[in-house]
Amino acid sequence: MDLLGVPKKHLKQGTSNPGKVSSSPGGVGRNIAENLVRLGQTCCLMAPIGDDANGLFLQHHAQQLGIQTECMVTLAGESTSTYLSIIDAAGDMQVAIADMALIDSLANFSSNHFCHTYKAPHWWYWILIWRPIVWLI
């Protein structure tokens, strides 16, 4: 999930800044999957999500777009990866925080945890997020 903070006026360090915060579905693999589906390709997203509101939203949003989500895995007790960016009034990023602890919890997982029963035609695009690498299979 991507979060963006934009101040109404000049960004002041060390204090609260009036502004607007927006959220949007994000993640490199999810973004690639969305674009493939928009181009008319069939795509299955293999990705971990937390058992939180952001994870449910991302899975539902992907399904609405037509992305196959059978290979997404929900990790109990984990928060869905989130990226927070704060930009200034000119639109330049000033600071960002990437909460990717969910990815670190995958150290003992294999791809079998994602797709142990799902079979798809070989011509489908598969997006697999594993560590900082995204594979298009």
C-alpha cells in the first residue's frame, strides 16, 4: 500500500504540517500485474499480504481488476507492506519510510506456500515478489 503526504504550504521540519494524505494500491509486482491486465493479459500475482485492512483491500482491488489472486498468501499477525512518502509543496520527495517487515518474514517460505494447488496455463504471466526482487515468470 502506498501512502502520500502533501503539505498545504511550505514543509516545516520538526512539527506537524497541515496537508493531505492519500493512499493507493502499490507494490512493484502489483503494479506490473495491474498493467499486464490492463493490456489484456492474464496474470496471477504471487505475493504476501498481512491480515489487516490494507491486505484485504489490496486483494479485493486486484480481484476487481481481473488479477488472479489465488496465489496470494495472507500471513497471520503481520502488517501488509506499506510505503509512506512525504513530498514538499514543489512535489519533491523529502522523506520516505518503507515498512517491508512482511517480506523479511518470508525467509522460511518457498513458492509452494503460495501455489500449492493452483494450476494455470503456461501462457499466463506470473508475478512473484521475493525479497527485493520481482520475477516475471
